[in-house]
Amino acid sequence: MKLAVCRPAHTLNVRDKKFINVYQKLGLDVLFLGNSRRCNEESAECFPCAHKYVGFGYPYLSKWVPIGTLGFNAGLTKHLGSTRPDIVHAGDLESLIGTLLYRMLFNKHCRIVYDIADTFSARYRIPGFLSLLIQGVDDVFARGCDEVILPQENRRQNFVISEPRKIVFILNCPSLCDAPPVLPLPDRQPLRIILSGYLTWTRGIREIVEAGKRANSVQFLAMGQYEKGVREYLINSGITECCPMSSQRDVLRLTTSCHLVAAFYNPDRKINRQAAPNKLYDAMAACRPLLINSEVEISRLVSDEWCCGYAVPFSDTERLAGLFNEISLNDEECRIRGENGRKLFETTYNWEAMERRISEMVGRLLSD
């Protein structure tokens, strides 16, 4: 049984790798179809499955994105038609158009899994009427899919015409086997905060670091991919150690040397206010509290209901610096909030629990 995972990216993100691993465990022959994005070709060893780039390569966040997306979908339709997978896992709207064309033109029995990691209509700052139009088209397309995956419950509010027939919530959690042992907090000073993943200006880099400068004794550990200028800014701050991207297991291990896991999102964009931060579940796995900005919809859940993190307004650097100083003087609440998160991770929010949902989903697809 063949399955194609499609996303216009030059390499797999952590979430895609997890899905592919589950599909392979279930005995499916997996192919990844992406786009070179004009990046260096990744060696075959970097991919856990067969892979191919389709369409013409176009850079991320460039003027070529609209026509590049059309080219990707044309290439995607053609290659799917030649390989004829039984199931297609389409990542976001950018991969769904070519997938639907493939089913219409080449394989009407193909099963489609629509994985909406980032809702297209909420991703950009565009006029309201245009956002509604795009979402309406997205809704119609989603209704034609066999399964729709969302990263958390609050994304249901984005559908404007009707909800898809089958929605599966797959949260981006670490595996139990990747979780580090529960370790005590490091010394209160300096207060150590980890910044990881795709580090961009819209992830509150300036706001968090400026608050760190105003606090008494703060040190940042940054690791991941850096938007242009971010790495230089962090190095010049004088209070940040910068590291390259690493495996999730290594990130979790290094997280235990810190007090807080930062996950700030500029609230100007709807997708950021709806954020489903994998950093929340990373923090839980490492037994450390999450630091999130209060404009994000799940912040109240994190700070008040689950009591596994702290929420501070995005631009309130004074308040954030004050929080840093409070934890530096007394880290008992920090320790308790970290332990609360770890309990939730062990019982509910782990990838093994998500694997069971994916297995059930594949079972439905194969039985229909």
C-alpha cells in the first residue's frame, strides 16, 4: 500500500518525520514529495523514506511564492499520477490542490488526509473579505477529503461554511522515549531560558531578550534555524549562547539545563493568536514551565488551568523582566509548574497517544 506525504518544503520538519515513522510502522510504503526551495539538495540519508522534489524551486517568503505554489501543484499532480499512491497526506492548502486534481484525473479511489498544520486564511495579514473567500474555498476542498487533521481544538473556529466530516486532533508532542529524566532545576542565577525551533522576529525574540537585559541575571540558550539577522542580534546581546539545529531528543536534554521554555508569538496575525506551540509539549516533557504571551488563546489554559507555565503580554518587557527576577529569587513555583506539565505529558500529551489516533485513522481509510 503506497502513501505520499506532500508539502512544498525542501526538508522534513519534526512533525512530518513523526507521521512518516507511524505510517511505516503500519506497513505503508511512504514517499515524500516536496520542493527544493532553491536550497541545497538534502542527502538521501536525511530522509527516512524515498523523496522527490517537484515543480520548480522557489525561495521561502519571496515574490515567487504564488506562481511557485502553482508550479508545485502542477508537478505534484503529474508525479502522483505516475506513482499512483493509495493514500495522500497533503500538508496544508499548498499541497491539497494538486492532491485533489490527482484523485479527479488519475485515481478516484485515492484516500486523502488533509493535514492543516497552519490554516492558510489565518496565516497572513490580508483584508477580511479575502480571508473569508480563501477560507470558504478551503472549506469546500476540505469537505472532499476523507480525514482532516488539526493540531488543536481551537482551529475548528476557522471553518466558515461547514466543518469537515472527520476531524482528528494530532498534537505535536514528543515521544515518551525521547523525554529526559526528571532533573532538579539548575541554580537560580543565572536564570536560563531556552529559545528553540525556527527563531524569527515574529517569535518575540527582541521582546524576550530585552526583558532579559533588564532583569538581574538572565542567560539564553538559542538553538534552531535563524531568520536573517536574528542570530547576530542574539550574539550581540551578550547574554545568549547560540547553537545549531539539533534533534528533538537533544533539545529536550538541553532544556533540563534551563528554567523556562520560551514560546512567544506576535499577536498581529491570527495564526499566531491560535498558535499550537510544540514548545508547550517540549516543556512538559522536560519538566519545565512554558513562557508564553497572554494574547495566545491557549495561554489561560497553560497558566491558570494546567498551571504548567507563565503568561505575560507580548510587549510588556517590564513585567517580563519582573517575572524573571521573581523566579531568580524563589524558584519553588517554577519547579511545581514544571512538575505539573510533566504529569500531563506522561498521562496524556505524548506522541504514543497520538500514534494510536493515527493508527485508528489509517484503519478507517483502509476499511472504507
